[in-house]
Amino acid sequence: MTDAASVRLAIRQALPPHSDGMRIGLLGGSFNPPHQAHRAISLFALKRLQLDRVWWLVTPGNPLKNNGGLHALAERAEAARKVAADPRIEISCLESVIGTRYTADTIDYLRRRASRLRFVWIMGADNLAQFHRWQKWQHIAAQVPMAVVDRPPRSFRALNAPAARALARYRIPEAQASRLADRAAPAWVYLTGLKLSLSSTGLRNPDGSWKSF
């Protein structure tokens, strides 16, 4: 097999099964470790946004975090599969295959490679609070609709963050969340009602090892 053929095969394997017109939620993260809040957010998004699938994009490393305690990608992906435990949640290591750690590049790639899918970027309110620090965050917002899941007590900080203020006019009512995937970007919705406080940080020991979960 040639190098080019090997790359094509790796990409096919990294992209979960899909068909034209599917509504796909994208949940990116280190998943270090994955936990029940990741699963709960995904199931919540599947229902509220009327999605067909949620893809967990397990990143090689978060550019905004210290990755010194980051477990191996294969270990995190396998743990994610066990935690997801739902056929509608797919695990992908696409970013390691295409060689990027930036969400903007990943979304650009997916829009080129799977242009007939309707993607929605899913993030927690804690990420909205720092979204303005992401590389090309305005470009991300212009490429895909976004769903922000409330994570008390971060609500006030998130909704008053620079990105939320800049994108305020593109926010749609929560009652219209089921139609978000059909909207042209920029468009975003703030989803309330999910009350979970788990975080990967809280599930790591000081040495970076994972607590039992």
C-alpha cells in the first residue's frame, strides 16, 4: 500500500460511518479522562438538537492546556468508547490523523470532506467563557452552528464573556434548538436544564493518573 493510500485508509477509519444529510454534533476535548458528564451532554444534545449522532473528537492535545499529564491517545479513545456506551455516540481520533490540534482546522476539514453533513459544534458553558482565546474563534462561529450547554455556576461568566457578547445577535431562542442544525452559521443556542458538575480535572490525581470512575 502506498503512503497516500495509507493516509486515505486512516482518514476513512477516523471518520465515523455517516450518510448524506445526517445531523452530527461535534464534541471535542482531551477526554482525560472521559466521564459521565460527557455522555450526559451528548445524550442531552441528541434529544434537544434532534441530532442523528454525536462524534467525540479526542484531541492529541489541547493548545490552551498543559498537556504534561495527558494520557496516550489510544488509552483515552478506548476509555471514551466504554463511557459512551451508546450507538449514537461515535469516537474519533481524526485530529491526530489530519495533523491538527485546532478546532478551526478540524471544522474546515470536515466541511470539505463531508460537505453534505449538517454539523453542530457542542461545548459547555465553561468553554464559551474562554472561547475568545481559541484560535480563529470568529471563523469557527461563522462555519458551524454552535450549542452551548449550561454548566452552573458558570452561566453568568459564560454569557458575559467576550465571545458571547460579540455573537449575541446570532443567538436563537432555546425553544428553537431542534432547528439549529438546519440554520446557516453563525447561529448558536444556550441549552439549560442539564445539572452536572463533573469535570476531567476533578477526576485526575495530582500525578496525572485517573481516579476510579
